[in-house]
Amino acid sequence: MLEILAEAYLNAIDEACLKVEEGRYEAHELEKIVNREEIINRALALILPGESI
């Protein structure tokens, strides 16, 4: 599950860099702004409610 979410995270960062302020940021710049671990943990919590992460 973590591998799938990690891949989805990378895809989301790539997509976001195209959409945020019309491509103002590169993927590596956005990754500095957001917390990858927190995003993946939140996704897991939504997918697997009640299980500790």
C-alpha cells in the first residue's frame, strides 16, 4: 500500500507543478513545501481507518 501511495504522491507532485501558478514551481521545489510523510500518512488513515500508522 505504501508503494502505491508513494507513486501516487509523485504523480500528484508532477501534476501540481504544472497547475500551481501556471507552472511556477518545479517538482523538487514543491516537495520542499509539502510534507510527503504527512500526506502519505493521511492518505493511509483515510483508506485504512482505525489502523495505527
